[in-house]
Amino acid sequence: MKLNATAEMMPITWPAFSRLHPFAPRAQAAGYAQIFQELEAMLAEITGFPGVSLQPNSGAQGEYAGLQVIKAYHESRGEAHRNVCLIPQSAHGTNPASAAMVNYRIVVVKTDENGNVDVRDLETKAAEAGKNLAALMITYPSTHGVFEEDVRRICEVVHRHGGQVYMDGANMNAQVGLCRPGDFGPDVCHLNLHKTFCIPHGGGGPGMGPICVAKHLTSFLPGHPVVRTGGEKAIGAISSAPWGSASILIISWAYIKMMGASGLTQATKVAILNANYLARRLDPHFPVLYKGKNGFVAHECIVDLRKVKRDAGIEVDDVAKRLMDYGFHAPTTSFPVIGTLMIEPTESEPKAELDRFCGAMIGIREEIREIETGKAPRDRNVLKGAPHTAEILTADAWDRPYSRERAAWPAKWVRERKFWPAVGRLNNVYGDKNLVCSCPPLESYE
């Protein structure tokens, strides 16, 4: 993911930020209040939306909050019956779950062969929903790794039928400084501060998913029963604290302040450049599934491994595990398309690292080609045996049809800096279907 610079992270270790109680009197939290106000103003400028709530604690919580705002808006207009949510196949994976949580009926919209929303199918589904249409949830650029070229028309179709457009901001890293969702049609979006704005991502740690809304939705922004926040017709609290995980907001505030407008724009450009560099280098070996009409991707690309499954019996999981032997944690597997890898390099990776990754993927493709041509068996090859731990490679017994050296040192740079996987091949499906409790028996507590 994005680089989490030390200069951005240091302030969260300062007691003045890390030990302040969420409900401290305003007079004792003036510095925090200033950070909130400035961050809200910066996010409003970046997105083009006048209303911002920092309360949602994650991207998924942001989706839920945004849909609750839309729901409250419809109810205020006497249209509580609107309950249909259109979700394209290219939308972010959490969108259907969020729509279900607000009791919306989900209708899937098709995508075309280039990965874009099928506008004709959208128009049909919107017309069928009619006065019951509540919202469209769209990810821009899409999870297919392309910019929706008809996004204005898509928004217009939904608005014509009285619905609101929710834009999933998970891929905002391809927009900052280049375009603003508030300028091309959506009514509300969430931002993953733990992604686009440099709060560390993943590992189950705290995240932030603030929502930004158009002027007609500002009065419905989330409120709080203890500390006054939100609009005049505020929906209920989304988080237990009025500004969510407030202590980590300083990271995004510092990131935006230090980068400045030109720096943020440059970061976006490099993120898109990096993704297209990877796509061009890998396409001859693993075809890139979706591209725009000019042959470019957005900030991420999907490489298709389904052909090698047919030709060599190699699953996407086999490639993911073999990447560990090359020193890489695999990109997203089998989402949004089964049998593919979705790769998002961001602007943080230098060209040398991108080249190493491409070298690993191309090296794996050559290993697969040996299986296709019969030089290596389909069932006992270096991919099916991956990842190779130090314990396996240093054991007295070795009965595999490939050498220990090939298993351990598939590329030159691996000899220089070897990452040793801690766990070897597991039967994922068996583990999913046969749960084993690792808890000690009750007698052990006596």
C-alpha cells in the first residue's frame, strides 16, 4: 500500500494527541478541533463536496453512513418507499453488504466486455425500479481497474428516476488532484483515510472512512448524543466517538499539509503510471483483463490466470504461494474476478521494485510453460510445492522432482535478500471446511 512516512506517524505517539479522551471538554481540545476543521476543509476541496463527516471508523462504516444519509433524505421528502439499490458487477465487494444492512433490495447491473457499467442495462434496471429506486452504488474508477467513461451519464440516469448516487471512494488514489467526484455527478462518497491518505492499511488496526456529501445532504450528516456533530436533521451516531478514531486523523492531516496540492496531484499521476507500467510489462505473459478504450488502466490492473489453469492445471493460489519464494506477498487473488490477480502498486513503489515484481511474475510464467510443454509434471512441480520453508529445504529427505536450489533461489535478488516463508503448503479448502479448535480444554484452567 502507500508509504506511511515517519513524519506523518510521529504525532500519534505524542500524549497530547494519543491520550486525549473522546469526550474531553471542548476548551481542553482546541488543537484537535482545529485539526478536524482543517481536515474537513481539505477533504471538501479534494472531493468537491461541501459537507464532510469524520465520524465513520472504516470504509465499510462510511458506506453504511452514506446510505443512511441517502435513506434519511428520501424519508424527509415523503419517499420512504424507495428501497432499490443498483450495484454494478464492477463495484467494491463491501457494497452489497452495506446495502443489505440498511434493508435495501439489491439489483445487480451488468458490465460490458471492457469492464465498464453496461449503461443500457442500467437504464433498464433503473426504469424497472421506477419510484422505488433509492440509490446506485458505483466504484470510480471501478474495481475492474478502469475509469467509467460514461460516469456522468450513469449519474444522470439515476437522478432522472429520483435516486441518489453513492460513490465508493476506495479508489480515490486515482483521482486526488486530477478530478473531483462532486463535479461529475455523485451525491455522496466515502474516503479511505487508511489507504488514500496514508493511515496504515490492513492488519485489523484502526481505520477511518469519512463521508463527503453534496449540499442537499449536509443536514443529514451523522450526529452524536454526547457531543454535537452533524446537520440539523442528523442521522444517529455511526461510531461511539464523535470523530471516530480521532487520534489517527493527524496522520492524514499531516500527509495533506506536507504534500500540498501539487504533491498530491503528482502522487496520483505516479500511481496511475505505475499501474500502467505493470500492465504493459505483464500483458504479454498474463493478459490484462480490462482496459480503457485507449488501452490504459487506472491505478490497478487485473491479470488473467485462467488460461494457465486450463493449460497447466495451475491455480491462482499456486502463483500466489510461489510469489512468496520470490519474496513477495501476493496481490489480491480471485477478486473481483475468480482466477485473476488484482495488482495495485500505488505511487510508493520505485521502478526497481516494480521490475523485481515483474521479473518474479515472468519467471513464474516460465515455470508454468515447463508444465505446459511436459518438462515438469502437472501435480508435483515447483508451483504446487510452494511456498518452500527453510525447514523443508534443510531437511535430510528431499523427494521432489525439482532441486532445492530452484525452490529456494528462483531469482538472483532472492540470494541477496531472502524472505523465508514460515509455513509451507496448506490445504486451504480442507481448513475452511474442517475447523479445529486450538483452545485449551476447560480442565487446564483449574
